[in-house]
Amino acid sequence: MEFSTNLLIFSGLALLMIAAAMAAVTTSRIMRAVTYLLFVLFGTAGLYFMLHYTFLGAIQIIVYAGGIVVLFIFAALLIGKGTIDITHTSKLRYLAGLATSFSGLGIALYLIRNTNFVAEKFSSSDIPMKTVGTALMSTGKHNYVLTFEVLSILLLACMVGAIMIARKK
Amino acid sequence: MIIPAEYYLILATVLFFIGVFGFFTRRNLISLLISTELMLNAVDINFAVFNAYCHPEHLEGFFFTMFGIGITAAETGVAIAIIINVFRNAKSIHIKNLRELKY
Amino acid sequence: MNILNLFVLIPLVMLFALWLCRNIKQIRTVMVAGSTLLLALSVYLTIDFIALRSAGVTAPQLYCNSWSWFPSLNICYSIGVDGISVAMLLLSSIIVFTGTFASWNIKPQTKEFFLWYVLLSLGVYGFFITTDMFAMFMFYETALIPMYLLIGVWGSGKKEYSAMKLTLMLMGGSAFLLMGILGIYYGSGATTMNIHEIAQLNNIPTDIQYIFFPLTFIGFGVLGALFPFHTWSPDGHASAPTSVSMLHAGVLMKLGGYGCFRIAMYLLPQAANDLAWIFIILTTISVVYGALSAISQTDLKYINAYSSVSHCGLVLFAILMMTQTSCTGAILQMLSHGLMTALFFALIGMIYGRTHTRDIRQMQGLMKIMPFLAVGYVIAGLANLGLPGFSGFIAEMTIFVGAFMVDDTFHRAVTIIACTSIVITAVYILRVVGKILYGEPTNEEHKKLSDATWDERFTVICLVICVAGLGIAPMWVSDLINSGVGDIITNLRP
Amino acid sequence: MEFSIFILAIPILSFLILGLCGMKMPHKAAGLLGTTAIATVAILSYIAAAIYFGAGRNDEGLFPTLIPYALQWLPLGNTLSIEMGIMLDPISIMMLIVITTVSLMVHIYSLGYMKGERGFQRYYAFLSLFTFSMLGLVVATNIFQMYVFWELVGVSSYLLIGFYYTKPAAIAASKKAFIVTRFADLFFLIGILIYGYYTETFSFTPTELLLSSAATVLPTALGLMFIGGAGKSAMFPLHIWLPDAMEGPTPVSALIHAATMVVAGVYLVARMFPLFIAYAPEVLHMIAYVGAFTALYAAIVACVQTDIKRVLAFSTISQIAFMMVALGVSLSDDPHKGGLGYMASMFHLFTHAMFKGLLFLGAGAIIHAVHSNEKSHMGGLRKYMPVTHITFLIACLAIAGIPPFAGFFSKDEILAACYNYSPAMGIFMSFVAALTAFYMFRLYYLIFWGKSHYEEELALYTAGKTTHEPHKPHEAPATMTTPLIILAIITCVAGFIPFGKFISSNGHAYDIHIDAAVATTSILLAVAGIVIATIMYAKGDSKITQAINSSMKNIINAAYHRFYMDELWLFVTKKIIFNCISRPIAWFDRHIIDGAMDMLAIVTQKLGNYVRPMQSGNVQSYSVWFLGGALIIILTLIYFA
């Protein structure tokens, strides 16, 4: 039963992600939090695979799991002692955060439940790499070369900026 | 069976609000950043899901997610640079100790 | 070129010139030249105005002109004067002129002081020449804001507190005022902000008038020291530097009375007639209460500030009586009080500059030490208590005679109550004169002090001449004012 | 009569010159300038009087009322306006003569009396100002002009009483004088307002039509005006300022507080007399009662005062009260039918000005000689100051009402008028007249007779008991004695002026005839008073005096303190008005009214402080609020959508 396999995988991923996410925001050690975050990110990549966005999944793993998490780890290591003790805030604020989050969640879920999405056109085939490449590198409607270039420059700028900021005086 | 889009959306929402909760309650700059990542991630999922379920003929959500990931990377880089710098100056990254910038 | 524009242009040029000034000599030159020019201009305007009137020009406003400013809201820069505004312009010029000499040695930051001073006078002049409500409001605000800095920076004593209090209370008043102006504008349904055009339409519904008359009247009344909104006055005056006190009590407080008359009463005649009694009670309280409070004060400036409350109360009181005579009296009282109180504040400033105290218990026998200032003070005091031959007398008498013309018990009673202020005034004036000027000087420090310098003498003499001039020959001013008052009264009492 | 403008112009010019550049002048120049100016004015007044009375009566048998100048000074609405002008009629001419004569005498006298005083020029400037204002007052064409000058004389009086401005008593006295009269003027002003509104004019002679329409309010208006007059003329209970006003230089007391300003109230009532008689006779009689009480009160107080100027001050109050009584007892405007009082009052005003001026100037000469106001420093002065003695005696005889001196004639007319009104009033006033004779001669004996204070001191000094050599009293210089002599001569002859020929209540000539019965009684009573005084005081403190003093200790003590009227006033002003009204109001203003304003500010600030932590800069709490707000908005949208 194909569908049940899918559902099973999805359920597993979902549970993993939620559990990891919760752990990430509650654990008191940064290294652990980062590790839990890593699980969530991997789970997300899994979701992309399930949606047949293989390329996206790959990027997710490479950039997020491979790049960003490493950055976090470095930061945590660099800061060292300061990272150990993550204290939670005052009880009032804790409750306020909890309440807002839950009510937000409730509203969002309510909205999702009561919204009818447009016709399901889900195709279960992978997007060819060529399509992605063409769209990324050409101009015109639904093509993204400009964005791509802008993003490249942004990344460059960020790199330079990060170096400038973090550099020792 | 195709998993209904709602399932994905519900998952993303839950993740998002976990991130929100973290953002509200944590007191450490890196933890805050982690919470932010959670939220961004949830949003990315949504983009992909909507793309896949509603407009598969175009790849807008796909690319949005892609660029989002890219920007997240950039943002994290800068943020971590700042955090390190702050730590270097203030010897702490607990936000309750970081009040000098206000004045 | 309309001559009235010069009243705004000259201060603007002065501002620019002051900005360029490098040393105190240049600053003084600019100030003296500018204020003399303004004085000459207003004297010329007065003469020309009287000439035009006696040549038979009967238009309510002369030298009218209008430039559209913000067309979508019908805001115009429209100007024009009647007898009242001419008189007020003359008063302002005299005070600005003498105030310049009174602040001859102001320190520190002389240049900045005079910049704000000129900006303040710009607002005052602009207020009196415009006939557009919005432009009027704008000039009003222009005059208020510099006051904050002038008191806050160059004042003495609790200056920050006083400046803040004064500004906040006056700004509170102008918030009411803005509501009132908008109410009048929309209530009349007019396509203009011009006061006279709105007055001619005279179609503001009565219920709207009932709402906006109190707002407008209180809005201006705060500046006119209407009880119970007068408390900025003692603190503000006590802290302000001499020339600012002069300008404030002499001219700025008159903006209140003028505005009440010109906008609140003129444009909302129905409500003015029906609601006047409330404000008559308040102003009567002002008159007597201010005078009684003055009796037991010990600070010279407080005494004078409360005296101003009493006298300005009389202005509003007279306006509310709504007879031709009482309103003429009100304008005369504005002129008279402006000159007298400026003289008073100038003298107090000069005395304070020497003795470094304003506490009447610490001064004695100043007549022997500084005869000129002491004689000036006695003259100012006598003028203030309404001695014939000085302006105070004719103003008060015109008001009382005018107020007595309203033939009912309520008005009669309040008039008689207001009359008692002339006795109370005598008490507090003579108390001060007796305490600080007469007797043998007791304070050794004070014995070494010198009498007035030339610039101080000049200020005092100018003002004394004006006060006496108005008091001895009141008929021409009275004629000048009468024509302007007539219009408004006709609107009020059809 | 166009030259009459100079009568006003010269004094004011003299004031301006002396006031502005007097300080740079030598004393002598200033004094001469002032004196010359007033002499010119006096001569002009005499010429004016001569021309006016010389021109004779018109067809109706009246002296015409001339108004050589009148200009509109201040228009007040459509009907009313204040005019400034000059009006000449018999009483204003009479006043001109009185004022200029006494003023001239005082000017001359002051050359000697004030010699070497600091502020000599200022003194002359103020005298000129006073003369100007007083002249302006009497020639006023309307009630408002009168009020204007009324205030001006008030202020000149204030300035002159406070002439010795370093003396605390003088400062207090000047303040008191001004404030008390100002208080009375308030009523005067209200009276004028009522009068002006209902008669639609400030003129003394409104048209009959307007008057009859205003008839119901006229008594009120006139009554209020009288209160103003009572303040100036020191009627009980507004008299308290006058004795204190003696702190001023003595010539000033002679001019202002004896001869001219204080009779302004009488003049006012006389001015309004036709209206009083026609519309408010009951108010007029009220005036008579007030006057009679004041006369008695002041006479009793005068009997026990020790300061000679105070005695004279109370005597002045008493004599002015006589004038008021005379006006008040008038029953019609015909002197033959009960209107005698008007003429008598004016006559007494005239003669009183002369002999009271003389008394004050004489007192000034004595004070000048002994350097004290107290009777205990005097005694036996007749040897040292013969001229002063003789002139003072003449004045005392005049005021006591002994023929042939001026006072006899005028007082006799007053008493005749009183008897005509009611016998009770006549007897009462005769008694007061006798009291007058008594206290004046008491004063006379205390000053000029009895043991000489100087000789006692000298004896002590020669015996070596004191080291302080007493100052020998000496006769005053010629500048001071000349005015005394002139005034004494006037006092001797003024009674023979056929006063009724010039001034009477209805303007027609009236022959003064002396009522034998009244005259005899009054002379007898006066002589009785003098005899008692002689017995008691001629030889210093006799046994009788001591006996009387000890038997009536309480009354004398009370009278000495003026029956505690000053204390009462002080209680009202200081305790009630200052401490119970003004202080609380000032406190109320600072703490309640201002407190309310401050409270607004404080509340705003508190609110601000309360809200401020929300703007902590803490992004987390911002985001909580943000999300919370967003959620609320979304909920609302969902709810309404």
C-alpha cells in the first residue's frame, strides 16, 4: 500500500521534527539545541523529498545542515562558557509566550481547517534539473536570473560584512 | 495515497509556533537565532507545499524556498558575526545583560 | 506691495541679519535698526489709518490683501487691519522696541536670544495682521514656541519648570483653539478661513456654536489668564528674563483677549450671548482674586503677575459685557496694561539686576539708592492703580461705564464687584512701594548700588511717556478703536 | 474769562518743570519758581473773581455759570462722554480764592519752614501738583472731571504725607490716607456710574426730563457719592486717615488737610445740592446726622490729645462736620425758607480755611521752634514767639466763635440753620461749638501759657543735672510770620464779607442777618468753654484738672485712643482682609488651582512612567505584544468576516 507507506514516513518525520524542535527550544545547552535543530532541518529535507523537490532537499541539507549548523556550532564553541547556561525567562513571560504561541497555533490551525485549498494538482514526478537550471538562469516571467544575481551579491556582501564585524580590532 | 496538503501545513504551523515560543522565552542570542531558524524553516516548508499542491506548473514556491535558504545563510552569517562581536565586548550573550545599546 | 507685509518681512530680514552677525555690536545694530523701523512703520500705519478713516473710508478692514496658500483647505495668507489691530500693532512695536533696550546686556548667547526674540515678535505681528483663522493660529503658535526657549534658557529661578508649565498650558489652550477653529470652519460650511467672510455668512448652527464657543474662548482665555487657567502666569513671569516678561505680559497676553474678541465672540455671536454669563463669573473671579492674591505675595514679579491676572481678567470681563463702550475699554485696557506692565517688568528686572533679590522683605529704602528707578517704580505703580493722567484710569473707567450700561442685576452686581479691584490694587501697589522704596536703606550691600544706566533710562522714559500720553490724550486712540469695535458689536448685538 | 485756563496751566507747568529738572536747581530757585507760579495763579483768581462778580447778575438775578473751556476728553459710547473744562460759578470762584490764597500762604511759609530739607524741590513740585489738581477739581464742569481730579488730589496728598519717606510713620500714614480715601472713592465711582447711566450725562445739571426718569435711583447715586465725599472729608467712620496724615510736613497739613482737600467732600455735596434738595432730601438729612455725630466725636477726641497737630486734625474733622451738618439741615433751596445751611456751609468753608490754615501754620512755627509735636515740650511760649502767639490767639477766638472774628459769623449761620431744622439739632451743635471753644483754648493755654518747658530744662542744665543744653525757642523767620499775619488779618475781616450776596442756595442775593437769640447763646457757650479752659489749663495743671482727669480716667483714656477706631480698622484690614482673605486666596491659588494643574502634569508623568517599561528595547517583549496584537486583529477579522 503505497499511500500508507507515504503516510507512515510522513508521520515519522513529523513526529521527529516536532519532538526535535521542542527539544531545541527547551534544552538548556546550546550544543544540544543546535543538534536538535539539525534533526529538524534533516526532517525538512525529508519533506522536500516527499514533495519530489529533490533539488531543494539537497540544498536544504547542504546549506542548512551543512553550512548554517556548522556556523552555529562554531559560534557556540567560540563563545564557549557563555553558552552553557541558558536560563529561561520570568514565569510571567514564559506563560505569556506559551499562551500567545498556543493561541496563535490554534488560530492558524482553525484557519487551515476552514480553508478549502484550490484543486489538488500534485504530480508525483520529480522536477527535471534542466527546468530548474533554465528558470534560474534566464530572464522573463517565472525566471529568476535577476534574483539569483542579487542574492549572490547579498551573499558576498554578507561575507564581507561578517568578516568586518567579527574581525578583531 | 497522496498526503493532503493540510498535513504539511499543520506540521509547518506547529514548527512555526514552537519557534515563536522559543523566540519569546529564550534569553540567549544563539538560542534566539535557532528559534528564528525554526520559524524560517517552517515558512519554507509552506512555500514548497503550496507550490507543489497548488501551482506545480510554475516553480515560484520552489525558488522562494531556495532563495530563502540562501538568505537565511547570509543572515545567519552576519548574525553570528554580530553575536561574537557582542560577546567579545560584553562578555555575555544573555540579553538581560545587553542594555548598553539602548542609551 | 502691501505695507502690512513689512511687519512680517522686517522680522524675517532681521532674523537673517542676526544669523550673519559676528559680534554683539552688530547684533545690537540690527536689533535697534529693525525695531526702530517697525516702530516707525506702526506709527506711520496708525497715522495713515486715521487719515483714511477721517477721509471717509468706511470699509471694516483696510489694507486688505489675500494670497492663496493651501488651496485645498482654503487656507489663505490674507491680511488686513481695523482700528483694533492697528492699536495692537502699535503696542507691540513699542514693547518690542523698548524690550530691545531692556535686554541690552543679556548674556550668554546674545545672538540666539535675539533670534528667538525676533521670532516671537514675528509671530505677534503676524497674528495681528492676518484675517485668516488658520494663518492666525499659525502665527499664534509661532509666538508661543520661542517663549519656551527664552524662559528655559535665559530665565532665572525654577526656569525649566516654569517654561515647561507655561508652554504646556498654552499649548493645551491652543489645542482647544484648533478644535474651535475647525469647528467654526466646518460649522459655517464656508469655503474660506477668512474671519470676515465667515462673519458675514453668519450661519453657524446654534448647537455647534454652543460646543465651539467655550472651546475657542478657553483656548484664547488661557493666554489671557482666565481663571482658573492663569497659573502659568506667576511662575512664567517670575522666571522669564526682563524683556521676555515685558513682551509676554505686554503683548502676548493680549493675543488672548484679541482672539477672544475677534474669533470667539465675533464668529459665534449666538453662543457668546447665551453663554457669556459663565465666563463673566470666571472673569470677575479673575479680577478680584488676582488682586487679592497679589496682596500677600512677597516676590515682586509674583505681585505683578497676579496684578496682570487681575487686569487681563478685566479685559475679558469687558469684552463679555458686549457693549460698544466696554469693548472699547477692553482694547484700551489691553494697550494700557501692555504698556504699564512692560514698564513694571522692566523696572523689576533692573532692580533685580542690582539687588539680586525680588523678595520685598529684603529690600528697603531704594528711593535713596536708586532714585531714578524708584521714581519710575512709583509712577508705574500709580499708573497701575488707575491714577488719572495715566492710561490705566481711562481704560478702567471706560470699562466700568460700559459694563454699567448692561441693564440687569447680574451684570450690575459683577460690575460693582469688579470695581472693588481698584481699591485692592491700591493696597498691593502701595504696600510694595512703601516696603521697598521708602524707609532708610538697611542692607549694606544695597547701599553701594548704582542708579539706572542710559539704556535703562531710555526704556523707562519711553514707556512712561507712552503710558502718560495715552492717559492724557485718550480721545484719538478711543476713536481709532471705536470703529473696529463697532463692527464686532453689531455682529454680536444685531 | 479765557485767561482762566492759565489758572490750571501754570501750576501743572510749574509741577513739570520742578519735577523734571528741579533736582538740578538750587533750593532757592525752585522755591521761588513755585511761589511765583502760585502767586500768579492767585492774582489771576482774584482778577477772575473780580470780573465775575463785577459783571453782576443776569436778568434772572443770578450770577451766570460760565464755561470758557470744555473739550471732549474721552467719548464713552453714543451718549456719554467725559469732558474736561472749566466752569465758573459762585462757589467755584469762591473755592479758587480759598485755594490760591491758602496755597500761596503755604508756599511762602514753606520757604522758611522747609529750608534746607532734603527734597525741597520735590516738595514744591508736589505742592504745585496738588494746587493744580485741587483747582481742577473745583472748576470741574462735570462729575467725572471732578472724579478725575479727586483722584489726583488723593495722590498728591499721598505723596505729600509721605514726603519724609524715610520715616515709617509717614509711610504708613500716607498709605492709609490713600487707601481709605480710595475705598470711599469706590462708592463715589459707583455713584457716578449709576448717575451717568440713568441721567445719560455726567453733567451737574441734567435736563429735567432725564432727571425725572432717574428720580428713583438718584437717592442711591447721591448717597454713594456722599460716601466718596465722606472719605475725603474725613467723616466718621472714614476719618481715621486724617489724624495720621499729620505725619506730613506741617504746611502740607495746613494746605491739604485743613483748608482745601478735606473740604472737597463738602464741595461735592454743595455741587450736587440742587439735586439733593430736589430728589434726595432724606439723604441730605442723613448727611446731617453723620456730620453731627462726627462733629461731637471729633470734638471729644480733640479735648484729650497731646500732639498739637492731632488736636488740630480732630478740630478740622469737627469743623468739616459742621459744614456737612449745615448742608444737611437744608430744607429747601430758598435761603429764606430753610435753605440757609448751604450759604452757611460755604461761608464756614471759606472762613475755616483761613483760620484753620492759620492755626496749622502757627502750629508749624511752634514745632519749628521747639522741635516737637508734644504739648509737654511746650508751655509759656508767649514770651518767645509773640507774633505766633497773637495770630494763634486770633485764630482760636475765630474758631471758638467770638465776634468780630470770621468764625463767629459763619458758625452763627450754621447754628441758625440747625435751629431752623430742629431745636434738638441746634442744641446739639451749640454744645459741640462750646466744646470747640474749650479744646481750642486748652490747646492755646498748653502751648503759650503755663510752665515753660524750656525754662525748666534750662534750670536743670544750669543746676548741672543734665548735660544737654536746651534749645531756646525763637520766633520764626519773616517768611513764616508774614503768612501768619496775612491770614490773621483775613480772619479778622472775613466775617464782614456780605457772603450771602455772592453765594446762596438758589443763587439769589441773600442778606446775612444775625439771629440775636442764636448769636447770644453761641457767644455765651463759647465764653463758657473758654472760661473752663482757662480755669483748667491757664496755670499749667491745676488741681481741678487733675481731679477731673482722675474722675473720668476711663473716658479720657478711650478718647485719647480715639475710641479705638484705628484699632478696629486695623483689625478689619490686617486681621480679616490680609490674614483671612488674601493669605488663604494666595494659598488656594498656589496649592489648589496650581496644584490641580501640576496634578495633571504629574498624572501624565506617572502614566508615562507606567507605560515606559513597555518600550524597553527588548525585542522579545515587542514581539510578544506584536503577535498578541496581530492575533487580536486576526480574531476580530475572523469574527466579522
